[in-house]
Amino acid sequence: MKLTPIQKRAARRARHQSMVDMNLVSLIDVFTILIFFLLSNAGGVETLPSPKAVQLPESVSQTQPRDTVVVVVSATEILVEGRKVAAVADVINTAGDLIEPLKAELDVLASRQVVRPENEAHARRLTIMGDKDIPYRLLRKVMATSARANFGDVSFAVRQRFES
């Protein structure tokens, strides 16, 4: 049986055609755009110390922690709810016990409306996660500032030490 030219061409194409026909040009374009985006946005990233970088003092207390506003005081920065509000170098040698950026941030948090009236007392609680090596005068300034922002119930975060 004799094949027509169109049938011969179809047979030749079927013989030489690979099973996987993938267009890599569009995939390379996507990766190029992704790499460009990552490189252009990675330059201005400022790394904040995580609460795990703060070395907490140890305690044998069995009291469970409450859900409160968290102030992290590391060796270099003061964070409120994970947002940097001040650098320790700018605050430590200032006159007086008031830390203005910290008070402003705590005032914003205190101005939030409480849905249930019975939770009003719980909204004014504060937990300080202070590095165990920070100077006492810095800790005193943080406590005085929180008291001036009407956060009277202050707790300190510690690591639980197990007695053996």
C-alpha cells in the first residue's frame, strides 16, 4: 500500500517527535522575574532580634503566663508586640525615667477599645521579656514608662527552672 505525501510527512513527524514537549522559555522567564523580585526586595530588610534571642532569667514559679501586651528588651532594642520602638543606645543615657517612643506605643495600645467591660482590667497588663544581662536602670525606665502609660500590672517573663 502506497502512502500519500501527507501521510509520509505525518509518519515522519510521529517518528521524530519526542514524548515530552515542554516550553522552557516561559519557565525561565518566571524564574528570572522571581529572582529579580527577591534580590530587589532583600536589600532593605532589617533583622529584628527574635524573642528567642533574648536570654530570660530562670524561675521555679508554677504560675501560668497570661495573654498580655509583650515588651521585649534585648541588648540593643526595645520592641512592643514585635515592633521596634527604640534603640537601647538612645535610651540608656537619657535624663529621666520616661522613654517617649515606648510611652507613645503603649498609649496607642491602651486606647484600643475593650469589647467586654469585665476585660478592662486585663487590657492593662504588661509582660516584660528582658534579657538577663540588661542593666537595672534600663529596666527601671521601662517599668516607669509603662506605669505612666497606665499599665500597672507588670509581669516579667522567665524560663522555668526544674528543680531536681
